[in-house]
Amino acid sequence: MTKTPMLLILATAGVLALGACGSSTGDRALSGGAIGAGAGALGGALLGSPGTGALLGGAVGAGVGAMTNQNDIDLGKPVWRR
């Protein structure tokens, strides 16, 4: 993959990460899982298995999102609740 598409993908992931947080534990788990699955799929695609990367990234992201506190990371309302 060339440098320009990879930077575009990373920039898009960053924007999505900033646009999806949430105030409840469920919202944070959902957004963390989605962000983790996307990042895992990208990493897995580079290593040869995007599906496995998405599953692992989604599980880790959901776990981390559920364990965070609204006061730790507060990026506002998630995009699905606006």
C-alpha cells in the first residue's frame, strides 16, 4: 500500500474515533468495539487476515471502551445519538 492511501485511512479512522465516544458504558463499549474492529481489520489486512484482525480488535476495543469512565475520556455525544 502506498503512503497516501494509508494516511487517508488513518486520518479517517481518527475522525471516526473523535466522533464516536458516548456517556454510557454501553455507548463507550459500542464505539470502542467499532473503532477497534476497524483498526484491527486494517492491521489484519496488512498481515494477511483482516477478519481475524477485526474480531480481535473489536473485542479489545469493546473491553477498553466499557472499562473507561466518562470523566476519563469525554468526546461528547456519539454520532448515533445526535
